[in-house]
Amino acid sequence: APHQPPAPPAIASQSGGCGVASGRMTDTRRRVKVYTLNEDRQWDDRGTGHVSSCYVERLKGMSLLVRAESDGSLLLESKINPNTAYQKQQDTLIVWSEAENYDLALSFQEKAGCDEIWEKICQVQGKDPSVDITQDLVDESEEERFDDMSSPGLELPSCELSRLEEIAELVASSLPSPLRREKLALALENEGYIKKLLEIFHVCEDLENIEGLHHLYEIIKGIFLLNRTALFEVMFSEECIMDVIGCLEYDPSLAQSRKHREFLTKTAKFKEVIPISDPELKQKIHQTYRVQYIQDMVLPTPSVFEENMLSTLHSFIFFNKVEIVGMLQEDEKFLTDLFAQLTDEATDEEKRQELVNFLKEFCAFSQTLQPQNRDAFFKTLSNMGILPALEVILGMDDAQVRSAATDIFSYLVEYNPSMVREFVMQEAQQNDDDILLINLIIEHMICDTDPELGGAVLLMGLLRTLVDPENMLATANKTEKTEFLGFFYKHCMHVLTAPLLANTTEDKPSKDDFQTAQLLALILELLTFCVEHHTYHIKNYIINKDILRRVLVLMASKHAFLALCALRFKRKIIGLKDEFYNRYIMKSFLFEPVVKAFLNNGSRYNLMNSAIIEMFEFIRVEDIKSLTAHVIENYWKALEDVDYVQTFKGLKLRFEQQRERQDNPKLDSMRSILRNHRYRRDARTLEDEEEMWFNTDEDDMEDGEAVVPPSDKTKNDEDIMDPISKFMERKKLKESEEKEVLLKTNLSGRQSPSFKLSFSSGTKSNLTSQSSASNLPGSPGSPGSPGSPGSPGSVSKSTSQMAAITTKGGLVGLVDYPDDDEEDDEDEDKEETLPVSKKAKLESS
């Protein structure tokens, strides 16, 4: 068989080939390196390209073609010969011989591409794609000696101490040929040869015959590479396995023999945490442990030639584990005792640790099961009460026990998150928030003592899986998403955000050590995920609790990664282009911490600089009018000197064009007429409004929220305001704004600290719906708004569909809350009680 070529390097560029669309390809599955074997038996790299299979008229048959990714030239054109022996190695290699001394290899970038081409080859040769070799590799001398399997079997030398070297040579010479391996395996089975070899092993040890022991090592190692289940059953039997391990202690390449048997008999102890009454089960557990030990510790790491030769050993361990899990699962008394002792307060700590470690290993074994068997396994554990048991264990003081319990919990979440969600929602009806399983998990994440927060990272991943709507079920009777997210935001979100809120009460983080910063970054990562996937619930939570303002306090952290996490959180919110969020940002002046961070960063060209500029560039490119106006009106003096990018000047231009259209509606109408005229002349030119509609991202619609673009979708006459109505609307808004300007004070060209954004009549902001000024968003005692989940005044879905509606004349209130009528009376009070920290003076120098 040809030698193994090295693994292909990962290269990003791609190009097309026969049977694939020409030009640049995004599919890397067909990307390969072509190798040929030189006279020194070394592999030469012939280039990187893309492989395809197609019929070649000149060769009169299906062929493999490889075209270079650099220039599309043909690197390889090889007809798939029905009699050529192709080999698949290491999942990403196909090796074959074109002629007597011309060996070829294709090294694939991805396993999927290798499998695809392998199926084509097998299809041409009429072979099952599950094989690793399409034809037996037999040279002429072997063909003469072994015509077919019906010829006489291989004759083994008599099993004697003096002939060990001869036996070792016979085994070694048989391994390269599949046919000879088969004959050697049959001979070893039929003659009971292994037991005779192990008898000689005892003689050699007694005589301290090191040379004989070295030969026995080579023989036993070679028998492993024959890959025969029947031989493994003999070698791994109770009476033989320790002697087999003994033979493998005498590796000729080591100066001193290993002490594997001593470790297995004296050091490694079998702990029977719950008595196992079935002797067959007990024997199977011992056998599996020892075989796993042989695979991991005793046998040397297989070379590239031997990797596939140990597949049967992997299978032997795999099926043993399946059997063990099945036998334990059927033993109801065993599992009942296990869970009873786990949750019993009288169980001592050492015993409990052993029980938890056993359960963890039991769950790890279950990963070997087929999907339907794994279903039954976790269903059994669920019926036995594994989740209530975990809740008890996670509440204990022992860190090791809690760590093992966390690992078990991760198996359950990864397997069936819906089962975990259902349990936590049921227990919420009977227990306080403090002892809910999901809150215990959040607390362990927050209280992780590891300086690198390894455990917290794992737990954050599990929480993200639990709150991910993508894996939530929807049935005819109920929607898991609605129910679970309602539960999570009511009972758990306050626990998750507690460290964030506690650390952001001032203008900069209270604690800014590395571990705290890492934890807050993890929490922000989860909140950012929520912003992207939980539109309705997270929107209410952020605005009612003033979360974004608190998050932006972290922009002042000395840890750049935390400041960037805070910025990414805000960027995700702005990316939604939701006017509800935009009004909240403008009302609370939440660009101020970002602009401050930008100015403090100075002229340094780093990630912070780029990320902030990208956020403003997004506002400019997407033409978010409300934010554009807000930024220019309040922060232009601070940003006007930034000229190394055109972003801020572009924003100013957008703002001026917007104002020009408002101030001169006739010009706006004329432009509209010109646009319409141009549209009739050139069909490729779209009206501005149509462009805005086609650019609207409908993928963000979720939970029945209607995201309505500034242009109208239906274009009905009733929906389109005539130019006069538009003019009157704009005129009213302009007059209203001019009145409000009188209230401003000149603070670096910005609005005064107590200034409150006002809207034209009938367009209330609804950013807060509390009845008293003391309950501003973000204050610890502020109650949930009528729109928050779980509160008596929750708005209906039909009401929420009014969200994010805008008109050219002004901003329309998103949700018509019941207490809107009282808001006008409270406006003055609220203006006076806005926190001064929101309006801290911005230095533009």
C-alpha cells in the first residue's frame, strides 16, 4: 500500500472545476492537494485545486479531474479504472496506484468532500462505500501462493520458545496484505494459539528471558492490528487479559518495562458505590475498564498505517459500554437506591461524591447509545427524579460534588433542553425564586472561584442553550417560547443581571478587577444573545430597568474587552433599527458614554476606535433619521474635527438634507416629481421609498411584531398622505421643536441636562409608565411596566404589533399603555428628576 501523504494545510482561496460552477467557490468540500510518490518513496506536492468527477470522452469513462485553484489548469485527469485498488485513509485521503511505480494521493480539506468522491469511485467499481479498500492489494508473489480463500490456510510454526522470532516475523509480514491477515487470524482462532503464547509468556518471565518477552510484545501487538473480534474475545477474557497486558509491558523501544499490571491490581480500585448483584454486569465493567486502559495507556499511539487497524478495538469498547448502560438501566432497585442516597441528608460527603461521580460516568457512557436508546435512557433518569436530585446537590457546599453535578446537568441540557425547561417552570409554581434550579446554575456561574472562569463559561453556554428560541418546541396547545421566556424574565433575569447592576451604580464600574470584568463580559454576551433572539421580552426589560445606560457605564472600564462587550451590546440594539429602542437611547442621551470613550481613546487606531466608527457608519448608511438628528444636534461639536474618516461629515450631510426637506416641502415635492419622471425613463431606477422598503430586513420580525418601514408597504391611496398633509404635519412638528429649543442651554452645542424630548400631540414617548417620578427606569425599586411579561397589564399581541411605526411627520407612540393619559401631567416632574449623570458635561477637547 502507498505511504501516507501529510495532511493538507488550510488555505482560504478556492476556484472552480469540472462538474462544479466555474468561478470562485464557497464550497470547500472539494478542495484537495494532489500528491505523487517519488523514487525515494516521499510524497511530492503537485498543487492545490478542486476535484470533480465527470465523464471524459477521450478516456471513455468516468474520471477524476483536479483543476488548480490558482489558474484553473488541469492538475490531474485520471480515469476510474474498475480494477484499480483505491484506499480511503484517515477520513480525508484517497490513495491509489496508476501504474507499477506511479502512486497518487488526494488529500481533502474536508471529510464530506472525501466521502462524496469515494462514493463516486465505489459506484463506478460496484462497491459498497463503507469499505476502506475497493480491491484487495495483492502482489504477484502472493497471488501465486494464495489464489483464493478456498486454498489451504496459513500454517503457523509450532508454539515454542525457540520459534518466537519466527512467529513474530510471520505476523509482521502478514499485516500489509488483507488476504494474509485474514488467513493468519483464522489460523490463530482455530488452533487456540493465543493461549499457548500466553503460557510461553509465563515461562519467559520466570526465566527473565528479555529477548523472548520482546518477541511476544511484537506478536501480541500484531494480533491487535489484525482487527478481529473473535481474537479480542479470547484476549480480553477474564483468564487472559492480565497476561496480554503483561506481554505489552515489554516494549523493545523502552529501556525499562512498564508496570501496568501492578497499577491495575493495586492502585486502581473498583468502587461499588451501590452493590451490583449481577456478576455478569460486574465482570463486564471490569473488562471494559481494562480494555479502555489498554487502548489509552498500553498500546502505543497507532501510526498513520495502523489507524484503521484498531477500529474493531474501538467497537469492542463501544458495545461493552452500550451493554453496561442497558443492564444498569434495567436494574430498577439499583437506580432507586442511587437517587435515594444522593438526596439523603444523612449521606456523608465522601459517599455522596462517589455517587455523583458514578452518575456522571453513567451519563458519559450514555453518549455511546443510539438516539432511540438514549431517549429511553434520559427518560428513565427523568422518571427517577434526576433534576430534583441535581437541585439538592447544587445547593451543597462541596465544590467537587457541585462540579460533577454541573457536568451531569450539561448532558441533560445538551440532550433535551425542553425537558429541563418544563421542570424549572413546574417547580416555579411551588418554590421561591432563590432555590429554582436555573437560578442555582446562574449563581454558580456568578460565584465561580476559578480565576479563568472555566466553569462560568460552561454554565453560560448551558444558559444560552436553554434560552435559545431555535430549539424551543411549538405545539398546537402551547408555545414553549412564550411560556419559558415569560418565566425566565420574571423569575431569573434579575439574578443574571444582579452583578451588572451592582457594579454600575456610579459613572464608572465599582469593581474593575480582571475576574469581575470577565464575569460581566459573560453576562453581557448572554444579554446580547437575548437582544438578538428575544425581541419583545428583552425590549421591555432593557427599557424598564434602564439596562443599556448601566451597561454603558462599563465603557469606562480599564479592560478593553469589557468596554467592547458593552459597545457590542449597544451596537446589537441599534442594528435592530427599532424606533422604540431609538427613542429610549435619545431620551437618556446614551450616545454620551460612547462619544466620551471615543474622545478618550484619542488618535489611537485600535479596535475601540474602529468599533465606534463602525456604529456611527451603520447609522449613516442605514439612514436612521432619528439617531442621525440626535447625534448631530448633541455631539457635532465634539466630533466635527474628526476628518480621517468621512463618517461624521456624512452624518452631518444626512442631517442637513433631512432638515432641508423639512424646511422646503416644495423642493421635496419637486424632487419627488423628478424621481417619478426619472423612474419612467429608466426602469432600473427605484424610487427612494421603494429602495427603503426593499432594504428593510424582514428577518427581524418575531412574535408578531410588525416592523413597518418609513415607506408604506401597500401603497394604497388611503395610506399615502398627500403633499399638503405632509407639509402641515412637518410644519406642526417644526413649530413644536422651535418652542422646545427655548428651553435649551448651550452645553457644548447640546441639550441641557433636564431637557426632555417632546413629540407632536398624540405621539407620547411611553419610555416610562410609572406613576411617580421616584420610579425612573433603572431604579432598584421600579415596578415592571404594564407591558412587561407577567404583569397584570400585559399588552396583547395585537397591541405589540403597533411597535416601531414611524411617519414622516413625527414619531408615533409604540404601545398605548393604560396610564398614557396621566403622562402629560407628569412630564415636568420627570424632567426635573432625570439623573444628572445622564447629562454629565462632555468635553470636546
